[in-house]
Amino acid sequence: MPGKILWEEHTWPELKEAAAQERVVLLPVGTIEQHGPHLPLSTDCITSREIARATVERIPDEAILMPQVYYSFNFHHLDFPGTIAVDGHTIIDYVTDVGKSVAHHGFRNISNHTEAVAALISWWSLAEPTLTEIRESEYPGGLSHGCELETSVIMHFRPDLVQMEHAERDMDYPKGKYFFWDLQRPSRVHFQEFFSRNSRTGTKGDPTCATAEKGARVVECVVANMVELVQEFRARPIQPRVDHH
């Protein structure tokens, strides 16, 4: 199977062999939702897909990339046109069924509803130490949604879709000791409410600090860390369950 990294491009005998090789299955999950007046609705889909793809391209014998999930739970963005929201139970059931199917075919690192195991990762949690080095927006709040980070990464992947002339700093929402938004170091308590209550533009943060160079540096850091994560996950033994009833 030289050169093949996409699940859907394999034949069934090739997928059987991929499972025997214990390749880790990556399932990018994105959303179609507003990201301010300067970024496309597909921002989360682009970032999750392209980072996952770059990871698998570096270790094609150890991982395989599944078709992306495009819709997810995001009712809090519905006051801005274009957002497609899916009920939370629907997306959980949908992704679970995908995982159970993958596990049924012999892949061991995918779903915790079988004897296989799964891991959930947000790509920005793998952006250190680069994120600290490049960040210019203030903390807390400068990195949240359609912000310096997401804008920089989309400028790297799809500069044709970024309208920087419409980018605005939008951080005029209430912050407290326990409630604030920041992707780098979030508040200890997490909650969701409609974005339109706290954002004029749909943005939270400061996208005016974004550059394509920052995006390239962050992506390189995330992909390098993701490769290590996949390799560690692949090597991690699955211990037998013990029923203590």
C-alpha cells in the first residue's frame, strides 16, 4: 500500500492489512460555524483535516486518515448566519458508530465502546512551546475563537479564504477568576453560552495579530507533537479489563 494514507482510497484487502499493521486511525472532526467576518465557516474543518493529514503523511506506515466529520455540536454560534448545528447526542452517537465500525475491522486504537481504545485531542493543546513564543495577543482572551491562533493557521493553509481587512479585535466580554476564554490556558471552569451575548463580530480574541508565518510555525510544532503522540499511542499496551463485581 505504498503512498496510500486515506482510508477511502484503500481496497478492503488493503484495509485488512492496515489493521494487521496496527496503524492508528485518525478521524478529523470539524464544524461548519461562523468564525467572525474574516474567516470561512470551514475554519475548524480545514485546521483539523490538514493537521491530521500532515501527521499521517509523516508516518504513513503507522497511521491512516479517515474522511472528515464536517458537522458537530455548536448551537452557541447559531445567531450568526451559516452555522450548521447538530444535537450533542447525535454527534456522539454518529462518531461512536464510526469508531465501532473501525474497531470491528480489527483496528485497536479507535473506540472505547469495544475492546479497542480511543483518544480525543484538540490540536491547539499540542502547540507548545511555539505558541508561547509567537503569541502577541493579551492573556486571557486573546486566543479564543477566530483569534490570533486560528487566523494565523488559516492564513498558512488557505490564505485565499482570509479577509484580514475585516478582522477586528473583539474582547469586550466579562472576565472573572473562574470564567474566561483562552485556548492556551483556559479558565478552570468551562461553560458555553450564545456567542452573540458577548461578541459583536463572532470573534473572541485578537485576530489582528495573526500572520501566516506564525501559522506555519504553530502547524510545524503541532504536527511534530502529534506524530509523537500517535507513536506513543500505537505502542501503548491495551491492558485486560478486570471485573471486580
